[in-house]
Amino acid sequence: MKLSTFKNGIHPKSFKHFSNRKKIEEMQVPEEVFVPLQQHIGKLAKPIVKKKDEVKTGQIIAETDGFISSTVHSPITGKVKAIDEFDHPSGVRAKMIHIKKTVDDEWELIDIPKNWKDATKNELIEIIKKAGIVGLGGAAFPTQVKLSPPKGKPIDSFILNGVECEPFLTADHRMMLEYTDKVLTGMAITMKILGVKNGYIGIEDNKPDAISQIQKRVMDLNYDFKVIPLKLKYPQGAEKMLIDAILKRKVPIGGLPMDVGVVVNNVGTVFSIYEAVTEGKALVERVVTVTGDGVKEPKNILARIGTTFKELLEFSGGLKDETNHIYMGGPMMGVSQHSISVPMIKATSGIVCSIEKSVNVKVSPCIRCGTCVRVCPINLIPTKLSRLSELSKYDELGKYEIQSCIECGSCLYSCPSNIPLVQWIRVGKLKSH
């Protein structure tokens, strides 16, 4: 069978073997959590609790403060110790709510309908908003906004993103295997909100067990979803690439999936939608992969938001003595960490620990080989963007569509001269915005 895919891209080694057969383990409730007010794209959430307040698990502790924003909840039952700045996994100091556990979970649940099938679109969106759900694939875009496209953008198709193309990460893979029915119900709820009947599930062919399991349950539950096996390629999990691979629709430069009538959500997001709509649970926990050759026991862990990396690593047997690099997310698009005291956030899909040889990478001049252009999934000219940024010619970057770059790292991975293309492009995006 010919597998669907998109043009260009690369084939990095996957390293899924560390954790793809490890069942999800639920971690104990932490004694303390550090909950950032900024765990989403958009405006900072506004705290509504103060020091010494008692809070319950699932209670709102920070409200949305704008159209593109997201509610933040307490992941544990305890007392607010401080609202202050702490180290954030993005590499900065950020405002967080520090909570210490006082007793075991006392949940504050969201009011939900008896049967979600009888609820209106607006009622379901309001539940998702109250639950603080954001895109859990890494982008962390507020889900209630994504599911409310403007009237001039009719949606006819929904795609469930089960690709998980980033090396090392296996959280979504395990959720498709272990939480299959809940994931599919979450997809059905999402499609009801969007009012669409065309549902597609994209899964790369390095997950044959997930493809088989999902196909079986789709048939058993009589869902009219199409499971689309995809050719293994990076960055196929990016929305524009996935839409191209499955529907052969091209999202315009500077456009969004809704411009071609599509909404895409990943596995973790629709699972959270299921929990919110059917159980009244806010987004206070997620599955995270702790993996790599630098951790003693790679695992897929269901853990509370705000749990420190240190605790997650200890739950995974601890770091090996030789470990010298830790990323949040995968090695292609993840963020290198300077501390393990930082908290897990909604966008933490994985913690990758590696033992990297100490090598001084020599950067050479561009040889104009065109490799970066051939692999770019957006059809940009990375070497041109990088050079203009390096020369501080920010006014010229708009002509070359720098804001369309998805920072996937394919160009950097492929560059024979080891030019830090993505880093220079990031600088250019900030300076030219």
C-alpha cells in the first residue's frame, strides 16, 4: 500500500525504542507544585488566589485575561505558599503560583451535561474553556479559540494528529494504545463542536500497533473515521504538513489550517477534551515521556502539571552520571534545559536526557549546496534567511516569508557546514515581527 506523505522533509533516527513499549505509569501526587501563569500562547492568565489561600484539585487559580488566553487550575489540594517568579523551562524567570499539598485530592469538578451528545456547541466550548485545555502537541494554543473559527472560515474536516514525529517521544503512541476509546470519544466530541462529518486519524507507519488498534476500535464503535497510515518522515506532525499529506490541501503562506477548511488536534488534546466533557476534570495532568540514554528507566508518565523535572527524573530511576544534556520536548524542536528544578507545564510532551560527546562543532561558510532548501517543508530559503539575520538586514526578511518558518530544524540537521540556521532565523523573526 502506498503511504501518504508531504514533499521535502528529513528522516532522523527515531530513538522510540527507549519507551515505546513502556506502559503509562501514574506518578504519585507531588508534595508541591509550581504552576506558571503562562502555559499557553496568548495573554498571561490573571491570578485570582493569594498567598495562604486553600485550594482544591481542579480549582481555578488564574483566569483568562483576553480572547487568546487560557485558564489555569491547581493540580493538587493544598495551600498557596507564594506567587512569585521562578525558573521556567523556556529558559526565563516567570510568574508562578507555588502550592504545597495539605491533604490528598479533593476535586473541584466542572459542571457537565448528563450526555455530551445532547449538549450544544456553545456549552461544550465553555466546558473546554473552563478546563483550561490547550494544544498538547507543543504549541499550547487555547483550544476553545481553535474550535471557534470565524463565520467566514467554514470547516469541513477534522484531523486527529497521531503522528508524534519528533524523535524519542512516545506519549501519544502509548495513549492511542491504552486510552483508545477515550481518545476516539474526544475526537467525536471535537467533531460535534465543529459540525463536521469528515474525520481523519493520521498515524506514521512506525506505529503499526497503534494503527491496528485504532482501526479495530473505530470499526467496533461504529465511528465513521478514516485511519490514514503515513510514511515515516519529519516534520509530518506539523499541521500544514499533515493537512498536505492527508488531504492534499496547501495552507497558504501566512495562513492557518482553517483557511483550507481544516482543524487539527493532537491525541493528548482530544483526550483532555474527553476528560473535561465527560468527567468534569480540568487540565491538571498529562502524559509525558521521560527518555533517552541519560536516564536509568525511560518511562511514559501520567503526572500533574507543576511537578518539577527533578521529581519526574527521580521517578524514572534518576539520571546517569554521564548525562550532560536535557531537553524539554524532542531534540529537533525542544528547549535545552539549564536546571531540573523547573516545572512540567501543559506543553511538556517529553523530557529527553542524553549523553552527548563533547565535540566542538566547527561552523564553515555556506557552500551553496541547496540542501537546506531541498529539505524545508515550507519551501523557504533557510540559508538566505539566516544570512540576512546574521547581517542584521531585518527589513529584507519579510520578502522571504521568514514568519512562515515553523522552526522544525530540518535545515540545521541537514547542513554540511553546521551553520546555526534555525537560531539565526529565530533572531530574525523576533527582530522583523
